[in-house]
Amino acid sequence: MSSELTGIMVALITPFNDDKTQIDEGRLQAHIEHLIKAGVHGLVPGGSTGEFTVLSTAERKQLTELCVKYAAGRIPVVIGTGSCSHDEAVELSIHAGQAGATAVMVVPPFYDPVSLEQLEELLSEIHNKSKLPIMFYNIPGASGLTLSPSEIAGLSKVGVKYLKDTSGNAPALTELIFGLSDKITAFNGWDTLTFYGLAAGCPGGVWGAANFIPELAVELWDAVAVKGDLKRGRELWTKAFPICKFLEAHNYCGAVKTGVELIGQPTGGLRKPFSLLKPELQAELKQLLQNADVKTI
């Protein structure tokens, strides 16, 4: 398996048991098998879509070990290890390296935004102690930290090899793709910019919707990025875009897990304070999936 990340990287959900007291190992394994069978190119557990903020440190380590085990070397696993705590982020990253992860994805400490200097100190320690390449998770809306494209590319000096760009800033993403690709490899992480990102030359996307439309996501990748068939890509994007727009208009994790439920895979729902979508919104999402020729229950 190549160590270079590429293609559809699924921002993975974390399935729980029905009372939400623990990660449901059987559901997680079944979900990963479904995604790999659909042809996805990598897994990114422990991120925003994986509800990392409601998992204990022990559960985050458990999730890492299970995902590496179930992927079984077939596709890369990039572990989300970001935290409000510097020490916890380092601890989780070291553990990811020991567990056999391909890379770690690090969101800056949030609530109180850090400075660029403080971020670089964290990333350098993570890289040196985990011995893993870093995917920087650029999500200013959550982290409160807005960096310029050149500042993001400059993180390459502290072990950052990849970028998940969830800024929604297409011009900045373009600059990273075309002008700074020698320093950092930029993946799109903003759902409604997926088609643009692939057409502009992103080597892939970290995509939550791929949890429940993996076949459509892979087909879009093949058409646009592999074959360069923009006409076919637009046809597929016409199906996927309304789903992506819907996800961004609601609680993202709740909408994604609702989508997974709608294709017939139980997720255990979300831990409080979050929840699956209400019935009228579930019906709206189901209609969007049916419009996209996705089979629902």
C-alpha cells in the first residue's frame, strides 16, 4: 500500500451501541467493510464527523486500534488526534503511531485559539514523538485560528505533509493546490466544494458524506480525478451536491449519521447534546438520496 494519501478519504462516523455507553465494535467493523467494498481510498476516524469531542481518551485510543485492525492494511488510516489539551494530543498521536496508523490529523486546540508559534510547537512535538506525518485540519470556524495559505504551507517544517481544508475558502484552497503544492498536499474537506477541489487538482477529499454515498463518491473521483471526464463528473455532482448542501445546513454529525441509518446501517445515534435528525428532516434527506439513485430502507 502506498504511503501517499489519495482519493476519497472517509471522515468516519463512530457507531455506538444503542444506549450510547460505548463504541459498537460490530457496527464499526461492518461499516468499514461496506466502505472498503465500495472502493473508498482511506479512513479518517476520530475527527469532527467521528464526534471526537464526546469520546474519552480511552475511547479514542480504542477507536484507533479498531480502525487499524479492521482496515487490515487494505487502505490508509489517518487518526484524528486533535484536542484542547496539548498533552492529550501528543499522547493520542504517539498511540496512533504505535497502533499502526498511516498519519495523524490534528486540529488546533480550540475554545481559546492558539498562536501560530504555539501551533508549530504542538505539531513539532507530535511529529517528533509519533514519527508520523501530519494532516493539518484547517477549520477556522471551529478552531478560531485563521492562517494564510503561505502560513499553512509553512507548517511543512514541523512535520505537516497534508492538509484537510475545511475553511470553505476556495481561492485560498486554489493557492495551496497550485502555488504551494511543493510544501503541502491539500485535500478538500468542505463538502460543497468537493467537485471544485477535484477538478482543480486536489489529490482527494476528506468527505463525511462518503459514509453513506461511498459508491457515488468513488464514481465522482474516478470520473473527475482519474479520467478527467468533467461532463460525467457534472452529472454525478448534480446528484451529490444537494446532499452536501443539506448536510452543511444542519448539524453535520447528526445529518451524516442519519444518512447512514437511511441506507440501512444502525449507528446507535449520537451522544447528547446532539441527536439524529427529526422525522421531517429525515424524510427530506431520504428524498435527496432517492433522487441520487441511492438505495434507502
